[in-house]
Amino acid sequence: MRLDLSLYLVTDPDLCADQGLLETVMAAIRGGVSVVQLRDKKASDGELIDQARRLKAALAGSGVPLIINDRLKVALESGADGLHIGQDDGNVAAARAALGEGRILGLSVQNHDQLARLDPAALDYLGLGPVFATSTKRNHATPLGFDGLTALVAASPLPAVAIGGLKAEHAAAVRASGAKGPAVVSAICGQLDPEAAARAFFTGH
């Protein structure tokens, strides 16, 4: 599956609750979202596997891959297209071995030291950030700002998305940094019109 990182949606169970996870995701895809990451820190593996299977079925034929946050077992058992892990969420080599070559594997990177230590052959893309402070992730690293993001992208051996407090008005600056696109949570999840919220990342309003 071709990996288009132009607008990467990370789901949040609380922000998606009013409209429903599936409804929010499908509306966002109509607005241009090109990758969906299912993230839920509180759900059990079984609950997440069920959610992932429903999402995967709904995404069939869309060309939009479903990535699971952190949980290798969920990614494998649900038939998702890939996995995204953080610096403390497991070993990249082990994750790649379990996933095989055909699935997508992404890694969160906050600084140049982490960038220097990674094995680009085992990964498909990076999530760089946070660009700004964000309320959807506690205990995040020091925000990079756009200057820091640009420097990190320039040093990255892999295509990257930028994450952390990004809104539609930041889309041009994200792309100017060299990142393939923004990864967003609250700028789409929890919005009254997720389709319009997604589209705004391409239209600027």
C-alpha cells in the first residue's frame, strides 16, 4: 500500500465520542485524511482489536491505511496495515520482525539523538514532534517549534509527519519544513464537522 503522509489522523476516544469513532474517521477521509492511526490508551486489547477490525472493514477500497498505536498484538490480530511506536513502546527490530516486510512501521522521534540511533531500514516513516505543546499527550518532550522541526526533518533519513498542537493554519509551515504533512488529533477529532476540518488543511480555511 502506498504511504501518503499528507494528512495523518490520530484518533482520540474522548474527542471522537460525540460523533462516534467510525463516523469521525470516515468524514475525515472524505475531507482528505490519508492515514488513520487508532490510538486509545485505556481500551483493552480485545476492545481495540474489535474497533480496528470495524475500521479496517470501513476503510476497504479507500486506499487509506490503518495504523495501530503502540500495540503490536492489536496490529497483528486485527489485520491492520501497520504499527506506530514511541521511544518507550518496544523494540523497532522486534516489531519489524513480527510485522513482516509488508506492513507499515512508524516511530516517534523528538530529537537528533533519537534520530541518530534509529535503523531506517526497519522503518517506513517518522513522527517528529511535538511542534507545539499539546493537551492530547501528557508528559511530552520539549516543543520543537518550526525551526526545530525543519532541522530534524533535514536530518531525517525517512519521510516524516509533524505532530503536536497543529491546526489548519499551520499546514503551509509544516510542508515548508520538509515534512510530508501534519499529524493531528484535536484539529479533526471533536470538531463539529470533521470533513470540513480535514479539508481546511489543504485549503487553508
